[in-house]
Amino acid sequence: MAGLRSRDVVEAARPDAARLRALLPDAGGQGVSLYALDPAEPEAAVHARFVNPVAGITEDPATGSAAGPLACLLRRHGRAGDQLAVVQGHALGRPSHIRVTVTGDTPRITGRATLAATGELNLPG
């Protein structure tokens, strides 16, 4: 997780997938979550982006598996309370709004989803 100073800096970031793919496994990771707190929002809000080049994900428009740990991290350091809104996907033209409620050390992720694709997986055997 990389905290940046503003939403503009998060949106301007241009992650280098090839370099990240080479560096992340040695760090024990697959992806990078870029985020910035938004003090202008009336509720606790964070603007985020998530890239996972190790798994072949150029950029994810909504990442609950990153939003939960981010909410816990910010809460632990006094930067957020028990509820957080994670806004993501703007750079892709697919904005998302993920709500995270933290009880103890357990995050609960809620939000709405839009079907982006369908398909079938046929396994041999």
C-alpha cells in the first residue's frame, strides 16, 4: 500500500507493470494499492487504484481485497474511523464506491456491482 498526498497524484500515477512484475515477488506481494485520503469529502473517503501485474491485472476498478486491509491500516493509525468509503476505478472510466466497516480487526466490505462480462468455463474431464 502506497499512500500518496492527493487524489490528483493517485490519478496521475503511471505504474510500470514490467518493473512491478519483477520487484513484487521478492517483496512477497502481487499488487500495489495507491491511495490518498480526500479531506474534501463529507464522509471518510479514500481515492484508490490497484494494479496487480503479477496476476496479469493491469488495473482493477474495484478491489475489496485491498479496501479491507486499507481501512484497517488507516484506522490503526488514526486516519479513519470505523467506516470508510473507497472510491476507485475513475482512471478506467468504471468508477466504484466500496464501503468498509471495521469491527475490531475485521473489515466488512459492501457495495454494488455491475456485470461487466459473462462466460463459461469448460474443464476437461
